Amino acid sequence: PPSPPPSPPPPPSPPPSPPPPEALQAAERVAGTNYEKAQLVWGIEDIQDDSAPYAPREVDANPVVNPAFNIGDPTTQVRMLKFCEALQNRTDLASSFKECPMQILKNVGTTLSYPWPMSSAQILSVITSIATQNPGYRKIYGLQTVTSGGASTQRVAWVKANFLSGIPFRMSATKLEREYFKFLDFIAEFEATTFQYSATNANGSVTLHSAPPTASATVRVTSECWVRMATELQAIRGTVSSIAVSLAFAVFATLIFTGDVFVALMALLSMLAIILAVIAILVALKVKFGIVEAISLTILVGISVDFSLHLAESFTRSHFTSRGLRGVDAVSRVGYPIFSAAMTTMSAVIPMLWCQVQVLVRFGQIIPLCIVMSLVYGVHFFLPMLMSFGPNVPGGGAGKWLCHMGKLPGLLFSTQTRRMIFLVASGMIFGFLLPATRALLYEDGGSAFAVVAGGFAFLSAVAVFVERRCHRRAVAAADPSARSHVARAARLAAARLAVPAPRPRPVDARPSPSPSRA
């Protein structure tokens, strides 16, 4: 019988499925580019800043050149070359040094059979020819045209060298400061050293010379990371003073609205606990402390005092005579509004987590944490302190015996005029804390500030006097009995002033018999 047909070959196996796409990651900087760029500058002392005070510097500001810089000086040439060589040997400071501007000039001068060090005319001609052949070198050698006596000449005003530092990219500001001081120590050590060099004379003989420190060879190291370092350090270190000022105003506001020193101190303790708790959480989450975190902590003081102040004001104005009942009454009256305020603020901030700008994302992460900690510490730390050590009667506690501080809220907020005076005075104080405002007021020796402060105090006193006088007249016009009482009090006061006081009688003197008894 015929053999059965062969079975068809098995179908090919399907191709392997592609791996799932990974999440987009930030591009890693390859070797050689993961360090901060820096520059060496000779001949520039500063930049000419014509911007207004407390305004950012202009981007295209003109440099302030060093008049003592002279690239034709042999000592300057030797020290510039020695500095490049010393920096190349410090791999912790410079990871890559492509070309030294003085080494380039020396090499070109050697091809032209110029001696080393070169004269002023020789080195100027070398720089001019290099800049003419390659215009990019004009960014390294700063040529300036000098006009004197109708004749124009050129001089080298500054020299710049680019290199790649040994500072890792995006290092924190505190570590950058250590690297910055390391550069300064290296420069100070170099500028205190005297070098020896040999020079060939016109007759072909070689003599040994010394290159001592000179103002012409003063060098500066600049980098964009130094600007970021200074900005972040100023923000971080200014946060401490900002928090201190904010806490002082928060305690002052608590003291004004409650009239109790103990309550204000307990509010201060609560705010310090909230700030420390938030900082501890940020450290535990390994969050780097930068400008955004510094601003967030400054905002934290305002958020923390908000909840505590509402609880303190409600506690001190409660009509119960037991601390425990006063605490329960305070929570029952302002607890729900405080919780609602916290929820609405968080709901307004949480959408910032989906922003593309990382600064806003970090705000969206820190501010909800601040709100939660303020709410927790306000209800579970500050309020129990009030229920244990706070005043137990309205107007009692420290406000009763410490200079009658309990009367302070009524003194400041009892009438509309006093509330307006307090509002304007607070605005003036806050404005005076700004450096720009102080500079404006002190332009003419402080006379403007004295006029403003004195005028406001005088107008405030006049307003309070007129208000009290109008109030007395209104009371007297509305109540005739009050009018008679006021007149009677005035007559009694006049009588006391007119009639002299009786002379005191001796202790052993006997009273004379009355006429009726006689």
C-alpha cells in the first residue's frame, strides 16, 4: 500500500513579545560632562552694576577691569602659566583643563622665535594675530582700544580660561560652599608663593629671575554654581531669621487677641513643635533643603498660628469656669470651621502635584504636610495645654495679674476707630521691616520716617480723643440721669479743688464738746 503523505511542518513560534515600556527617566550625564563648568579670570575685579537697589543685576553689565593688570609684564606671564600648571595638578579642583591661555601664547611665540617671557609688543602682536585668525579667541583675550593724544592703541584688558571643575553637577549649596572655600584657599596659597624662572637675554645668555606675587597677576574663579550656591545659602540662612520674625509676630498677635501671656507662650511652644516635626519628616524622607523648602517653612509659621490662634481666642472667651469645659466649648465652636479650612486649603494645593514645574510640585508636597501637622498639633497638643494650664475664668489667668493684659483686646478693638488705627499701624510696621522701605525712608537721614511716625501718632491720638468726647456727649444726650450724674461729678471735682483739705488732728487731742451737749 502507498505510504501516507508526510505531515506538514509545525507552524513557527510567535516572536517574543516586546518588553513593557519603562517609565521615562532623566538623561544621565556621561563622563566628562557631569561636572560644573568654571572660569579663570585675570584683569577683572567686578562688574559695573547700575541697577536700582534691591533689584536684580543686569545681564549685560560692563566689567570693572583691574588697572594694574599688564599682560606684558614678565612676572605676570610666568605666574599665569604657573597657575594653570598648578590647577591642572589638582584633580580635585579641575577635572579637565583643555587649554591654558598663556600656554597658547607661549607656543605661538616659540614658533615665531620670540623669547619667553615675551615683551609687551611681542605678546600683543601674538594675541592680535590669534584673534584675527580665530575670532573665537576674542572671548579669551579681552582686547580694548585705548585712545590717547589722538592715537588709538590696543591693550589686553583681561584674560579668561574655561575649565571643567571637580564639583559634581547640581551639588547641594552647603557642599558647594566647602568647594568654594577650597578654591579660595588654593588661590591664597598660590598667591603667597614666589616662583623662579629663567629668561634668555638679547645676547643669548640665560639668567635666573624670580616672580613674586603681584597685583597684575591676581586671578579669580567664577562659575554659575557659585551664583546658585549664594542664592540658596542666602535663602536657607535667611529662613532662620524669617521664622524668628514670623514667630515673634505670631506670639504678639496671640497676645493681643487673647490678652494672656501664658496662652501666647503655649502657642509659641506649639508652633515650634510643628516646625520641628515638619523638618524631621522632610529629613526622614531625604528631601534636600533648598529655596522652595525654605519658603515653605516660612509659610508654615502662618499656617500653624492660624489654627492655634482660633482655638486660643475661643478658649479665653468661653464663659465656663472649668478648663476642661472651656476646651470642649472651644472645640465645639471653632473645631469644625478649622477642619473645613484645612480641607479647603489642601484641596486647593493638591492639584499642584500634577504640575510640570518642579517648584510647584514641591510646594504641593510640603504645604499639605504643614497643614496636617498644624491641625494635629493644634487639636492634640496646644488645646490639651490650654485645658491643663490655661485661664479658668473669662479674663483670668495671666491676663488678670500681669499689667492687666486681659484688657488689651478691648483697648485695641473695642471701637471702629481703634481697629482702624491698629490695622494701619500693623501695616506700617510690616512695611518698615522691608529693606527697600527702610532705604527709602532713610534717604534724607530719617526725617521722612520721623514725620510719618509722628504724624500718624498725632492723628491717632486726636481720633481717639474725638471719639471719646463724642461718645460722652451721646451718652449724656440719650440719658438725662446720666447728664445729671456727669454734672454732679463735675461739681464735686470742682469743690474738691476749691476747698482745702482739713488739717489732721493730734492723736491725744480731745474733741471739743458739741454746743447741744453744752
